[in-house]
Amino acid sequence: MDRRRFLATQSLTALALLTGTSGLRLAHAAGIPVSIAESEGHSWAVPFVADAGSLWAKNGLDASTTHFTSGRLTAEAVLAGKADFATTTDSVVALAALQGHKPVVFAEFANSSTQMLVAARKDKGVNVPADLRGKRIGTFYGSAGHFYLNQYLKLHGLTPKDVQIINLRPQEMVTALAQGSIDAFNWDWWAADAAAKQEGKGNVHVLSTDGVEKVYTSHFLLITNEQTAKAKPAALQAAVRALIDAEAVFKNDFERAVSVLAERTKGSLDASRNGLQRNHTEVQLAPRLIDDLVANAEWAIAEKIAQPPANGDLRALYAGLIDKSALAAVAPARVKL
């Protein structure tokens, strides 16, 4: 055994006390090789914990990870065959399917209605959501943030035609808001904190999220492609076990999860705790996932971002992308579809 694997195996002993796994499973330091495309941000804390605690290895995977700035880019890597698994959102899956791709969803590990938000500049006259009318709003086109913006505007009696949407990469939004080239943006909540600090004059603030859960829930998913699903069913089951073990860390030692997230995002413990408290952490496949995939698709079709499927049956389209077999084999009670 090489030094890296030896150290990884040793570090699992304490974590096993949290997750309740046996010494037999700890022995599985070497396993099925898989590549995982990971996105950045607080939404992905569950796989971060799995990675930090060597839970992939413990459950039989030899996992390597590549980092991307958004769930759209991770999904593209999986669909192109450049990664076996990806962390992404339901919005990305919905659009990919309408474009003729076939991402395979085999686990949801968390969801949230308040990880996304709208940050705005008060000195540009944006004090309440209704003030967004006529303003320049940055978002990442075709992403979960773009869909959130649509739903947020609708919640407050506005449409995309009432604003000017600017397509920006996530890493560009903070600077654009601070420099005043946009009046608001919507993305992860932590970006607003960064924008406020960079702008430095107290002008950046977060608009109200009251009632947003009625129109928006983002689902944080582990997906694969058809080839991997068929060729590596044991790998899918192992990944599900690792996610469930990571969920146990959240329940049994929440501060450990906070620490892992802070390290991965280079943020403070307080900010990481805030981010995690916005999430509902549970490995599952539940009906609202399909409901929200359909809602995403209806938005994309209405906005002419995508074309409807040939048979017009969105619910059947998305139900066909969900592979329940891995979760059903590992923890059947978590399959609620």
C-alpha cells in the first residue's frame, strides 16, 4: 500500500465512529476508478465531506476530482465522457435533456430555496424587489441562477422583459456589481457578501427571499452518463453509500462539516455554517425533483432557450432520466418516487 492510501485508511478510523461503518468496509481503500467533476460553492458540501473524509475510498471507489466553477460545466464534462460523475443542479439537467442529451440522475443529496439570492446596489435605486424593473441584472445564462432569476421576478410581479439580463460567469459577477456595470446579480448567497466587501461603501445588500420557496427549490444532484451507468453499476452504488455516510457526518458532527466546507471554499467558519444551515441535507429521490425539472423546462421553452420534446411529455422525459437502481439497492426507503 502506498503512503497516500495508508494515510487515507488511517484517517477513516475516527470517521467510522460517526458514520457507523464496519472495519470490513474500511478495508476497501482501493476500488473502482472513477473521475468526479465537482462544482464550487456551499451547495456541494455533502460531496466535499465525502472527499475530505475519504468516504469515496472507504466505499469502494478510487476517486479523482476535477473542479469547475458551475454545475453546468461539470455536467458538460460528464456528458462529453470526460468524467464519470458530476455534482450539478436540476436546472442544468432540465436544459441538457431539452437539448437532446441524456444525463442520468442517480442521487439527490441536498436541496435549498435560499442558497441562491439577488444582491443589488442601493445607490442604483434597488431597495426592494420591485425596484429591479429596468435594471441590469447579471446571471449565468442557462444555469440554476438564470432559472432562479426568472422565478424571483415572477414572484414579485416582473418578467425577464422588465429587466436587462447580462450573461456573466460566476467569477465576474462580484467585480461587475462592485464596479457598477450591473445593478444587481443573482448567484450563491456568499457572492453577495464578497460583493459587499469589495464595493466597500455599504451599498450592496441582499433583496428579500420571503416566499421564494413557493416558486423555487434547487436540487443538488450526483449525475452520470449512460455509458457509466451501464458499465459501472457497482460504482453508482458505492457513490450512494459514500453520500449517505457523508450525510451522517452532518447529523452527528455538524461542526466537522462546517470545517470541511470552510476549508474547501476558503471562507470563514461563520459563513460556512450560514451556508449549510440554508440546506436540507438528505440523500433521496423524491417527487418534487421531477416537479421542479418540469418547471425548469417550461421556463426554458417559454423563454425560447430550448425546444419542447417531440412528444411534448416533459414529465415522462425527466422520469426517464432518473436511475433509481443504485439508491434502491443501497437504501430502498430513500426512493420516494
